[in-house]
Amino acid sequence: MSRRYADRIAVALSTDAGPRTFHWHGRRYVVTAVLASWQERRSWWRDLHDGIPDPATSTQIWRVEARSPGGARGLFDLGHGGAEWTLLRAHD
């Protein structure tokens, strides 16, 4: 089971440009493994302004295993689009 979110998060990157740590709800999570990474494109027709589509945008998704300050491990989907990072999903 998983829960969906759309929470902005602060992310520190590793040397290979993947997430190394992230802050969510006042807690710092340490990424212990990057399990997958992929790109998702947003549907252009959802962003029509005066009948003209915005340029297609894409979001890089990172599925990571991360450790909370208390040592518990979790599985998270982090999204990076533009200049912002977002926590998209927390898996149980």
C-alpha cells in the first residue's frame, strides 16, 4: 500500500546528481539506496492557456529507500521538475 503526497521537500544531491538526503515534515531522511529512476511527461492538454499549450514539461522520478532519524526505513518516490523537489508517494 502507498500514500500519495504533493509536499515540497528540500533535497541534497550526491555526486551523481541523485538524491542523498531529503527533509520532510521537519525530519532529515538519508537515502540508503536508489531503486529506480524514470521520467514522466505531463499531459500538454492539461496546461492550456487561451487554447495554447505550454511547452511539454517532464518530471524526473526517483524511487528511493531512506532511513528516518529514528532508524526506520521507508520507500519513497521523489519528483524533480523545474527547480522544485516534491515527495510524491510513501510506500508501506
